[in-house]
Amino acid sequence: PDYGMGKQLVLFTTLLLFASGGWSETNIQTVSENIYVFSEIDNQGLIVSGSNGTVVIDPISEHTAKSIQEFLSVNDKNAVSHVVYTHSHWDRISGGEVFQKNGVQFISQEACRLFFEGNKNEAVIEPNLYFKQSYKIALGNSNIELHYFGPSHGECMIVVHIEPENIFFVADLLSTNGPSFPNDPTLPYLRPATLMEFFAGVETIANQHNVNSFIGGQVENDTFGSIEYVAQQREFWKLVQATTEEAEEKGNVDINNFVDMDKIDLEAFKQFNNYNEEDLSNIFRRYTSFLNMGR
């Protein structure tokens, strides 16, 4: 099958579960015989169901987790054997208690341990398996490889490689609609010091395995994005870094770490989706704060 950008998904099922205060809708759509995208509001994750078990990547919430469990049962799929957390942010990884039983592995990267140990959020189940650089889950007719390239969107975000479909799942930092400005220009989770290493690592693995497309962690117009967007998004952040460094050198940064936007050539930034000058000013400030204070 062609898993390139622009492939149309077929709506497989929609399940509604009553939640406190209203209805919570979970959509589950087909990607391939064994891969399904599920979403709740704006967030989405993946189900990979193989002959040896089923992996849920970022369960999102209890309501979505229950929908997934019902979906697997109705469609005669194997029960959940693994739950993978792409990073430590609770808006994506709650609901794991639905799958918590003997033998189920909850997996995340080692740097996530800091956020899970002592966690008081009962909706977030602490992983019972941590890995450092890479980890492979064998599902018989499917394989999942987890890769870590250093701090990027937070300290412990990973990239998921799924075979034989040969696609990536990247929860944050990439949009399937193309290289773009981030949704939150204050960049509270971004790690500027190692961000380029993240993109370089993703590009290296993609080249090694001839990966052509990825699925993101947000519901967007395009379910699949071209792997070329990785390099193009890296160029955005490279341009941000170079621009703020030059502003520092020329003394165009005030005491509050704001760059004088009147002295910046903004034309190069206008090629990226969701261009907004005010957002760009806040993005610059995140970088100048890092350059000046390591913050």
C-alpha cells in the first residue's frame, strides 16, 4: 500500500462514551490492516495490532482508552500488550489504567522517569519499562521501534517507527500540513540546546530505512506528512536560532529579552505556515532567554 502524503483514511468506527459533564467522542480510523489512528478532540494516537499483541501509543484519556478496548474486542483484535508513551505530558498519556493488568508493559524513555516517579495523577500509570536510546517491540507481523534523539519537545520525547508499513509517528514538533510556526509561540516545552540533534536523528533514521511519510500527534487536514518536512522544519528552527544570535551580536535585544522586530528581516519566515509576527517575537524571546540565561 501507498502510505505517502495525501492518502485518504477510511472511517472505521466512531464510539461515544459518556464522560462527566458531557459526551467524549473518540474516532478510530483505518491506516492499514493492522494500524489505526484514534483521536479525541485535537489529539491523536495509534493502535498497532499484530499477531502477538496490540500496542497503544499515547492513550490520551480514560474515555479514549475504553473506546480502544471496545474497538479491539468488537473487531476480534488481540488485547493490549504494550502502552507506549511518546513523552511525559499528561494531555496525551492519561487513561492507561484501563489497560493495566498482568503482563501489560508501559514503556517510555529513561528521561521521563523524573516526571513519573512520585506522580500524584492517578490517571497516568507509571511505566514499568524504561529504555535509553532505542527499543523494539515485536508483534509477529508488525514491528515497532522506539528512538530517542535527546531533549526536544520536553526531555524525553521519542519517535516511533512502524514496519512493515514503514511510517513514523511523531507526536509533536512536526505538522503533517507542512513546515510551520508552532501552536504555542511561548515554547514552554522546547529545548533549544539539543533541538537540532533531534531533527538530525530523525533524518538519519528516515534515510536508513527509506521512510517517506509520518503521522503526527494532532488532528490536521492531512493525516500523512512528507518526510521532507523534517528537514524543512529544521530549517525553520535553524533560522530562528541564527536570527536571535545575530540580534544579540548587534545589540538588538532589550533587557526583557525581546528582539527589536523593526531591525529584523522577516521575509524568510513568511514561507512557513501560520506566519505571525507577534508569535515570531515570542519565539525569538524563548531563544534569547536561552542564550542569555540558559533558561
